[in-house]
Amino acid sequence: LHHQCPISSGHSFLYDFQVPDQAGTFWYH
């Protein structure tokens, strides 16, 4: 996945789009 990327902003956005709302929120926090 993109969680390995050092970019916090980009990685966060990617996750939000890749994973569902629940997972996105969990990762974002």
C-alpha cells in the first residue's frame, strides 16, 4: 500500500480514497 510513502499529506489523502470511511479515519488518526 501507500502507507510506506514518507509523505504524510499525500499518503493520508491516498488512504482516504483507497480505503473506506472507517479505515480512512482510523489511519488518519
